[in-house]
Amino acid sequence: MSFYKKEDLYKLGLKDLGKNVFISKKCSIYTPENISIGDNVRIDDFCILSGHIKLHDNIHISAFCSLHGQMGIEIDSYSGLSPRTTIFSAMDDFSGNSLINPMIDKELTNVTGGVVHLKKFTQMGANTIVFPKVTINEGAVTGAFTLVNTNLESWTINIGIPSRILKNRSKECLNKLKI
């Protein structure tokens, strides 16, 4: 994996850039002026970041993840996305009452959505899809191939399409942090 050098990261034109940031040269970043990245963040190969995105500290975004932040995405510290996770903060109306396509006049479409917020200590399993206006509360995680279309409760393990609570999650990991 080949990461941007520190001086090249500044050239990307990000809104904010923390320390110890590793972004793959194979990552695609659109609207960098709307993207803030905190300290100790790693973004792997073939990720797409677009729109209004705020990444706090100590975050890992695995390969092939897509963050579509038209209406905002915020990921709090100590969180991560496993490979192929996709987060949508906006969504087209598929009912047939509107046209669907970013190349169509906005008056003919019906895009809705809202901020997606992943709070501290969250992890999305491989191939998780997160819909707009969802909050992943502190410590919540998902298993692979989970569809999150409602808020997730704190410190739970969630699976399925749509997501449901499998069981509660231990908070033992907090004892290892000195924060």
C-alpha cells in the first residue's frame, strides 16, 4: 500500500488535517474542502470520500469503503469501517414519482436524507450499508452484510437486513484506554 507523503496530504486541500494521517494514493477524494480529518487516521486503497465528512481521531477506514456525505457524515474517535462499507447521507426517491440520476435537473429529482453519525467506539462490519439520518450510538457494531436503516443502540452487536440486535457488547475495551 502506498500512502501520500505528509507534504502531498496538504496539497489535497482538505478543510482540516490532523497529525499521523495515512491516506492511500488509490483513494478518491471529492470536495476535499468539505472534509476534515483528525489525528491518527488511516484510509486504505480504493475508498471514495465525497461531500461533508468529519473524521475525528484514531479511525481506520478499510479498503473499498464509500462515504457519500452530501448531507453530512461524522465519525467519532476510536471507530472504524471494515472493507466495502458504504455510508449514504442522501438517497434518491425510487418510487417512480421522480427521476433518479445526478445528471438530471434537481427539480426533477427528490433527494432526501440527513447526517449520519457514528459515535465513539463503533465498528461497521464488512459490506455494511448505512442509510441517511442514522445514528450509530457509542460502542455499537455490525456484523458483515448488515443494512442499517434505523439508529443502533449503544454497546450492541447488530446483524441482518434490516439490522437487529444480536446481543449486548462488552465495554471491557474502555478499560484499556487511558483517556
